[in-house]
Amino acid sequence: MSYAFCKFAPVLIAVAALAACGGGGDGESSSGNTSAGQSGSGGTAPGEKPAVTDAGSVTAPFVKAASARYVWNGVGTQSYGSLAGFTQSASGAVTVINGRSLTGDSTTLDINGDAGYAQGRWTKGVVTSGGTTTTLDGVSNAAYHYILANDLASLPASGTYACGAGRFTAPTFVGGTNVGAAAFAGTTSGTATLSFTADGAAVGVTLTSSAGGQQGSVSGNATIKSPSSASLTGTYIGGGAGTQLTLGDGGGGKVLVVAPYRVVLANGALYQGIASFACAA
């Protein structure tokens, strides 16, 4: 595997530049996968209150620090950068991330979080991004995975951290071998490792996903040099299997390992999701 390191910057960056530096600002790139979403204006009738069906919970609302970042991934889309603003509903679902929003008759699943991070998966509703609207029907494989996390003020100088159980958005089918509707979403489990030296943060994840009776694994290892850096492993930016590893402030001395990922199952189907781990010294 080859690694690339780059600080996030709040600007749009072309795909070639993203591949070269391994990170980006409020950038977006296409993986070349085929989208299964529907397009349309969506919405509800005037005066009608949109239905919201969310699943999951948070222990506390996310509290944005002065410096924070986000990841927002859909079918054929990877977007990440500095978090300028967000909206979080009473359910814990984040429905606005910078200029992107989920409205209407909506569903957010896999909601997880606390004051230091917020995580989930949009599966139904009207998604608006960059002047384009897409309607998620809650039935197809089209979904958007997100995580918000605060930056660490600085990297610890040394120490080995123990990482707890992971929090995962259910991996969703994004390309490769076609699968049936029952396998549009699956499950993921995994582990993370984290240690600090004068060279930076040594981060590792091993993730295993299953869907439709098929299974596949992906691993990523990198050294992260600064709090605002990320590292790409495998062919993540090219639309294949791999990870995007970065860190966040977990509060109370904890460090978050944040790992958006893609994995190829045994049948050749490609899935993506987001994993996060809270690690403590």
C-alpha cells in the first residue's frame, strides 16, 4: 500500500490533486461507480410536516470546536474537509453539513455520537448538494454516510492507546458485481490500533464487512503527522478498496480514529461505510 499525506483546506480540489496529496478541503471526487439514486425535487405538500424516521442515538449533541472536519460519502462521491456549520436534530441525526442537507420525508440510520463526534447514514429524503437534488427512496442502495469530528489541538508526544469497540455505519453497495435488494446494506466489525512517537501517530484498522452471505476485509495502516492530516490507503480515492485514516478529539483525553472505508466482498461487490473508534491511553 502507498500512503499520502495532506492537510485539509476549505477549497475545491480536482481529483488528480486529491490522489496526489491524499486529502482535501471541502472537496469532492467521483469514484466512477454507478449511482442508484433517484433525481427529483421531492418535498411535502404545503403545511404538511415531513415524516422523520431515524434509528440510533447519541449520548450528547455534537459540540463543534474552533477546528473540526467532516466526511460525507455517497455512491460515487467522497467529500471531506473543514466543517463550517451543521444542524443536528433531536434524534441525533445530522441533517446539514456545510452546504449539504437532508430534508423532507427522511430517515437517518446508524446514528451514533457524543459531544466529540456525530455519525450516521442518510437513507431516505431529499439530499441537496451544490445546487443538485437527489431523492433517496429508502429502498435502493443509494445512501450517504457521514461523520463530524473535532480536531486534536496537537498530537500526543508518545504513548500506546487502547481502542474500544468500533462504531459503524452499515456498509452499503456502491459498485462491482451486482447484488439483490436484500444485500444492499450489510454489517461491519473491526479493530483499531493507535500509538504516538516523535514521527507522529501510527494508526491501523482492520475491518470485515458482510452482506448477502458474502464477506470481505480491508486493512489500512499509516503514520499521521499532524492533527489536520489524513492518509489514504489502497485504492480508496480511485473507487476501490481502501481506507481514509484520520484522527479526532474524543474528549477527556481520548483520541478518535476515524476510518471511512471501502471493501470488496468475495463475490466482487464493493461496499462503503464509516468506522470510528475511541482510544484511550
